[in-house]
Amino acid sequence: RLWSPSYNIFMVGCATLMFAALYAVCDAAPVTGLLPAGVKSACNATSTGLAPLRWLGTNAILFFVLSDSCGGLNWILSSITWGTPLCRNNIVGWFRFTVLWSWFGLGHGCQFDPDT
């Protein structure tokens, strides 16, 4: 049984510990003056590195609505372009071709279609 009571309690404990650790690093540590300077600067650097995740979390409903609104999010992100061809030199194309195809190797055997 995948969803046994012991598994649920274990996963709730893991999620609570992760939440407590991220709260301590991102929110509580930079505000309190009880930390040494080195630890405080490390907490500030970690908080800065996790800022995109914080931004996505605070705008989660916006991304949910845009993802279900007939490609609205894709259209907004594709409108940020540079160079030519425009279909490949935008954020969506960069993510598709660089991250998914090159870094993770998910595009082996796929042909580039400029109309997508």
C-alpha cells in the first residue's frame, strides 16, 4: 500500500522539516541579529538564490490561470525575443532546445520545426 498511514506521517514529517529549514534560511535568519556575520552572509546568499522560487510561489495562481488560458503564458514568454530566427531565440525556445534537449537529452531523434 503506497498511501499507508505510516507513509503519510513520514512524508508529512519530511515536508515539515524541509519547510522549517527553508524558513530558517530564507526568512528568519536574515532578520534576527543573533547570527555571526559569516552565517548571516551565507543565509543572504541562499535567500537571493532562492528568490525565483519565492517569486513563483507568490504568483502561483497567476501561472495556473495563464497556463490554462489557451497558451497565454507561452505567448507572453515567447514575446521576449532576441536575434533571428524569432521562433528559436526566445525564452521558450531556449528552455526547449538548451535545457530539455541539450542538457537532459530529451530531444534525441527530434527534428527542429520552425513553426512550433
